[in-house]
Amino acid sequence: MTTIAYSPVNIQTSARSVPSIPNWFGEITLLAHHLQQQGVLAAIEEQVRFARRRFGRYEVIDFVAVLFGYAVSGERTLEAFYECLQPWADPFMALFGRDRLPARATLSRFLAALDQAAVESLRTLFLKDLLARPLVKEEQPGGLFDRQGNHYLVFDVDGTREAARQRALPETEDRPAPQRRLRPLCAPGYTGRKRGEVVRSRTTILQAHTHQFLGTFGNPGNGEYRAELRRAVTAIQSAPRDLSPLRRARSAAPRRAIWHRSRHSRPGRTAVCDAWERLSDLKTRRDPGSSETAP
């Protein structure tokens, strides 16, 4: 056994607590750099407008940066995310070209006051950015081919739900009327096998070949499936004109769509329905002179 009497390495310890960098900080750094290089951050600052009284010094990009970090971090609650981010607040906001982190209360007030027009502006901007850059350089024939060689593009419009439990609140004359925080977000509806009194539904649009999400819409209760279907059709019709793997299908019009309706408005209703009638009605209203019939 050999003993080294002298070593050039000196180890120093201190009782002072020094926070460590979160393990997700590198991922958000790459994401912010990519968004900046592609001009997405500048587009949010220039194109998305949301004005309200007492807005302070914050812009929409400040809150979008916080939501990006919260999604990447994987923290269960916003409180836990802020506790982990607080020692690194200034470097985090500097990644997005900002100098101040909004407080949790400020973020809550912003989300409560956010109108649908600003949400649609952000949705349109992100969808345009998604369709502008293909996943692969070469054009690939995705979708389905039948025996006659016809090419079909597959889009999945599916709904998911999340149930919420609500504890019983006392209602007496000496107490004020109870106010539930989930009232504007959830409503009574079909819970399926999930335990809860109120539910919130979310509809997603997925391109089956590229696994790209073209849109997502959330509504309380069973949702507004007719309005969501119209919005899904609009997003699907815009996809073949922009997605690189679908260039050859630019002139092809959608002929038939099968919509998997996973949220029931009442028990026992058929879960799979043909949406051709709704698509035909929508096209007839847009083009009254069209004489096209269903196949």
C-alpha cells in the first residue's frame, strides 16, 4: 500500500447553502435559443397584443416564457416551479430577452384576464411555425394507400377528459356562499371510469404520420364538440398546403372523415360517428353553388 504524503488538491467546505442549477435548465436554454434563432420570440412580441389596465411593465412574452419553463420543468405545481426557479430567475428571463420574472400572483391575474383573441393569436403563430419547418428534408409518402393506389391522409381528432373531486362545503346562514375555484374551468359531465363530480374535456388534432399536434381545444364539461369539430376541420384543411410530406396532396380535398367521439353527452350514445354530414353542411354554407355529393 502506497501513501501519498503531499497532494496538490485542496478540498474546502462551507456551511453556507448554495443552490444548484435545476436539471431542466439546460433543456430550456436550448429551447429558448432555438425559438430566438427561428424568430418565434420576436413574432410573439410583435404580433400578439393583449392590453388591459394596470398591466405594469410585463408583456405577453414574459408570461409565455414562464409557461415554457413550467412545461419543461415537469414540476407538479406552479409553487414548486417558482421555488426551484427563484435563485435563477434573472438568468432564466435573460434567455428570452427579458429582465424580470413575473410573480405568481401576477401570472394568475394575467391568465384570468386573458381573452380568447390573444389565445387564438398564439395558437395561430405556433401552428404557422410548426407547419413552416418540416421534420424531414425529403418528401415521404405518409398516410394510407388503398388497393387502387389512392392516397389518404389520416388525422386523429380525439377528446380526453379529466375529472376533479369536490369536497362538500357547509352551507349555513352564518357562512357566505361557497365559491369553488374550478367553477369556470370544469362543469358536470360524463366522467367515464374516473372519480369526480365535474370534468374538463380537451380535444386534440394529431397528424398520424408525422405525430404532429395541429391543435388542442379545452372546454368545461363535455365540451362544445360541434364548434371544436369545425375548428379541427379548418386546421386539417390548412395542413396539406404547408406540411412538407403532404405537398402532393395540396389539390386533394377531404372526402370523408371519421370522428372518434370519446366524450359522451349522455350514457349509451354511439362513440364513433360519421362526420361527413357536418363537413358537407359546413362546405355548403361556404359554397352554396357547389353540387358535390357524398360518395
